[in-house]
Amino acid sequence: MKKTTLLQRTVVWLIAIAMFFFLLLLSIIWELKQSVLQGYDPSLTLIVMYFIGVSIVIGLIIKVFRSFSKPITELTENALKIADGDYNVHFNIENYDVEWQFLMSIFNQMSVETQRKIEQLNNQNEILFTYKEQIEELNQRLAKKIKIKSKQLQGYLDIIDNYVITSQTDIYGTITYASEAFCQISGYTKEELIGENHRIIRHPDMPSELFRELWATISSGKIWHGEIKNRKSDGGDYWVDTTITPNIEEGEITGYTAVRHDITDQKLIEEMAITDSMTGLYNRRFYAKIIDDELDRVKRHHSSLALMMLDVDNFKLYNDSYGHHAGDTVLSKIANVLKFYTSRCGEFAFRLGGEEFGVIVSDMNEEKYRALAEHIRTSVEKLAIVHEKNDAAPYVSVSIGIALYYPDSLMTSDELYKEADTQLYRAKENGRNQVVIGNEF
């Protein structure tokens, strides 16, 4: 590298110009002195010397300007090349001053570094392009798998929709979703169910107490499980084992999901096991199963209960006179009367054996129990089934004995049964076709 600096070069040029002006000044002085000594006019000589001096100064200035503009021009040209994407530029810094050498050296380094970075970027682009192809291939595979999984998931959802009896509601119990299986078992369409409350399928046989307990459970964020009898759109009924789960988001209940299992056949089998096949009333086995539960319920609710025992008056004589088939018809018609008067939830009618029936009713006072028994007795007599051998009435009639049970009673279910039987015996002893009610226990 040259050791001269821009400052040194500038000083040299200034000194050269100054010396030239000094020499020019000496020449002018000398010429004027000679013109005075020799007596001639120096004007022409001075003019020539002036123009020669000006020309030399202009030449020197141009030379100085070129020495400064050359590196700037070269820098500008190379910068434009780089801007156009040509990074193969290089300055020959040997011909320039130290300052320009430093600037051009940096420019050379920048050019080399830029070219190196571009090569790296090109290499990375090639790698990225390779990765891009791999990623696109992976995306295609993933999209294919997602499509397959989505199809499988949709298949599972279709299976659930078609075979799982499920529904969803908002926090107010309004149905927002109903599966196809729910529609099939209930007989309603999705359009008929969505927007409605589940009361649309509520069966009158189900006690209000059960639904109060249900709502108290799920509204507290807990899961409820139980068996529910529902009503179909055509008036039929079906049983489902139901689990209702609150839908909770960020600690707040947003709705409820109910999943049900059809247990209608199971209930039918259970009903057959507890039902008298001829009359359709509950049988003695079912009476033995529920009587203690009903007594406990009465105690919990501080209410009352009546057990009524009915016996067809002189039924043996009826069978002997009209035949057993006619006797079975009589029992079925009496059973229909009992079904009519025990249609509310918590009311039960039983065929206890032969021509003997039982009725359990609750939540009334003694007068209403007696009035209900009288309605049953007169309704049987109004069937107007001729019974010539009946000494209590010209038609088939019944005698009824009633035993009362209150929450403070210490009587067991067996004692309650015996008390009702005793009152029935009194009704028969007093002439049949009448109601006799016992004392409170």
C-alpha cells in the first residue's frame, strides 16, 4: 500500500500551486523591472503570462479534482453493480491514498461477506426447498390420515347417533341436540325435540319428587343416575337407564348431557314377575317388596297411608253357578275398577290371591280414604254383573277393610296387613258389600 494520505496529497498540491503563483509573481515583477530599465511596454507579455498561468492553474485544479473524483466514481460504479446483484467487485487499492484504501478495503470485505452470505442463503434455500418438498409430502400424508381418521370419527359419531340414546340441553333444560336413536325410541323427530323441554317425554307415572332430586343433583354439578319411564309420541311408554352429566366450562355449568340405555324389555320382564297375568294388577310378591318402602316414605314425609283389602262377596258360589271362566271375567273387571282408582303415582292395586285384592293409597285423611273405598265398592256394584247367589246384593259386590298407618305408628307391615284383614272380616260379618275402617295406628 502507498503510505501517502489524502491530507498529504492535498498539502502537496497546495504547495505546488502556491509555488507556481510565487514563481509567476516573481516573473511578473522581473518583467516589469526589465520594461522599466529597457523602456518598452510590458502589457502583451503580462497578458500572455496571465493566460499561461491561468491555464496551468486550471490544469492543476482539474488534476486535483480527478485525483479526488476517481475513487468516488469507482465506489459509485461498484455500488451500482452490487445493487444490480453483481457481488464480484473488487477495488485495486494500491493506487489510492490511505483513507481511500481503508474505505475500499472495507467495501471489498463487505462485498466478499455479502457474497458469502448470499451463498449461505442459496444453500439454505436449497435445503429449505428440499425440506419444503418433504414437508409438502408429509402434509399430504397427514391430510390423508386426517381424512381417514375424520371418516372413521364420523363413522363412530354416526354409530353413536344411530345406536346411543343421547341428548344435550342448555342450563334451562331446553333440548339442543337429540340423537337418531333418541328419536327412534321416543317417536319424535329431531325438529320436534330440539327447542323443547324433556317434559315432552315425561310419563305421568313418574313422581315429581324424582325430577326434583334429579335437578338438585345436576344443578350442583354432580352426575345423576337412575331409571326413568318416558312417554312416546303415540302415547306408548319405554324405560331407560339414564345418566345425566353436567357440562362444565371454566367452572361454570353450560348445559347437560344425558346418555340412556333402553331397559324396556328388562322392565317388562320385571313387570311380568310382579304382575298378575290374568288381571294385570301387581301380585302379592310385589306387595311384599314395596310395602316397607312405602311405610318408610310415609314416615319421612310425615304423611299417612291406607291399606285396603277387598274380597268378592260369595265368589265361590258365583264360580259354582256361572263357571270359572265367568269368574275370571269378574276378577278382570274388578281389576279395571281398581286400576282406575289407583292411576296416580304412589298408588298401587294388587291381586293378593283368589278373589282377594289389595290397594295402597297415601297422603289423605281418614274421610278421603273411606270415600275412595266407597267409590270402589259402588263402582263394582254398578258393573251390574248378575250374581243370584249373593245375599249382599243382586250383583257382584265387594267387601272392603281398611287399616290406617301414620308416621308415629309402631306397627310393622305384617301387623298392618293383619289389621286390614281384620277389618275385612268385620265387613263380611256385618253383611258384606260395605266398607269398614280400623282405628289409627
